[in-house]
Amino acid sequence: AELAGLAQRHAALNASGASEQAAAQQVASSLRSAVDELALKLDSLAARVAAFGTGDAFLRGNEKLKRAAKRHELMLTALSEAHEASRTELRSLIRELAAQLLPVQQATQAHGE
């Protein structure tokens, strides 16, 4: 009877051990799934951070382009103003020359008559 009781207890412990092992395997499987899911989320987050870094670099490049465009615009404005000043000075010189040539032309016409 004592041997039968020990055998029964041994069988119960084996069954209990098997069920605990199955439960542990299920927990390990759940943990693996959770770790895999978190690894995927981490990869996704890393990709987003990398994309943000790329976007940040793009924005810095865009700001550089904007500054270059502004400098270009200022240079064009300065060039346009300088060109206009040169045109005004040239017109003034032409008027002065015409004013000086007019008496010479009149004297030449008077001498020719």
C-alpha cells in the first residue's frame, strides 16, 4: 500500500511537473512573441528617427538654399541699382555732350552759309 501511495504520488508529481513545464513553455513563447514585437517596434522607431534626421538635414539644406537665394536676390538688386545709376550717368553725359555740340553745329552751319 505504501508503495502504491508512493507510485501515485510520483505520478501526480510527474503530471504536475509536466503541466508546469507546459505552462513555462507557454510563458516563454509569449515572452518571445513580446520581444519580437518590441524589436519590430524598435526598428520602426529607429527608422523614424533616421528619417527625422534626414528630414532635419533636408531642412538645414533647405535653409542654406533660402539664404543663398536671398543673397542672390540682394546681389541682383544691387546690380540692377548699379546698372540704373550707370544708365542715368550715361544719359547725363550724353546730354552734356549734346549741349556742347549744339553750339559747334550751329557755328558750322552759320559758317557754311
